[in-house]
Amino acid sequence: MSNFLTEHLIHRDEDFMVIHKPAGVLTVPGKTEDLQDCVINRLLKIESQTLLIHRLDRDTSGILVFGLTKWGQKTISRQFQERQTEKTYQAVVAGHLEGEGTVDVPVIYDPEHPPLHIAAPDHNKPALTHWQAIEHFEIQGQAVTRVKLTPITGRSHQLRVHMQYLGHPIVGDTLYATPEQQQLIPRLCLHAEHLSFYHPQTQERVEFYYPVPF
């Protein structure tokens, strides 16, 4: 088994495998030649049956599930589409954020400033995120807050845009944070720590965790 799969495999059975994606690696290849190194291409070299189910942003770390059979891909993908999966993330955001709440604001692509997305309250596609502050501390003398994020919808850049919308961008976010906030930590502090769904064969609920690396 290759070093990548040895280091990052969390679970594997007949229908799917769950891995931990490191920050800085694409889930799927980009459009140019220099963006072909990605998780699925690495996995296809080891397991030719690997099938895409969902994605994480390049700079986000955490749990990814891939199909190993068409049935596994189909049944788990449907659960993502029908919001039957449960996903939680941890992030470190700039500033002091108290309590918990919900951001219910559509997020859309900004064609004038690619690859940015923006909060668009008047748009008709919903984007919904629950957040909960869990710890306050400082980085380089700057107040930050560790938060638990639960996306109900799955729009591109949703968590990053929603935290910016709240006035608390994710630390290390090179797209949505200020230059000062970007420099506090040399990575995007966003991690997919938990994923659960119904097993394609048994229909029992399965859960996977991977500890937060920041």
C-alpha cells in the first residue's frame, strides 16, 4: 500500500473508503497541468476503482469518503444530496465570538473576482450554517475563537464566506481574511472533523472522526 494511503486511510470496506485529506492538496485535479496532483489521482494509482463522492477545498483538511463500487458511490452521494449526512467542522476564527447561532444567507460565485464567493441575501438558493463558540485564546497577541461549524447545505466556500459575513473570518484564509488575519497561522484553520451517513449495505449509521490538527 502506498505511503499516502498508509498515512491517511481511516476506514475501508467493499463499498467505500474514508481518508484524512491534508491541507494544501486538491481533492480533484485543476484545469492546468500544474494542478494535476490531487487526492483522487493519488488514490487511483493505488486503487483503480476509486470514485468521487464529495470534495473539500484545497486548503481545508479532514474527512473525505470515496466510493469503491458504483453502489457505494450512488447511495452515499444521494445522502449528501438529500442532506442525510451529518458533517461537523472545527475552525479558528478572528476575534472574540460568543455563544452560538445560525447564518442563513445564500452564497454565490462572484464572476468578477474568481475564485471568490460572496454572501447574497437576495439569492434564491439557501445556504445554512450552525456555529458554536467552544474556546477563546490568542495567537500572536490577537484574540481568536475556536468554533464548531455544522453546514446544513453544501455550497462552495460556504463556511469561509459565512464566517466572513459574521465579521470573524477564518484564520489563515487567503481569500476571505485580512492580511493580518492570514498571517497568524500558515494554513487555513478549517478542518472536517466528523462525518456520518448510512452504510450502503447494512443501512446502519456509521461515524468517522479525525482529530483537529491546529
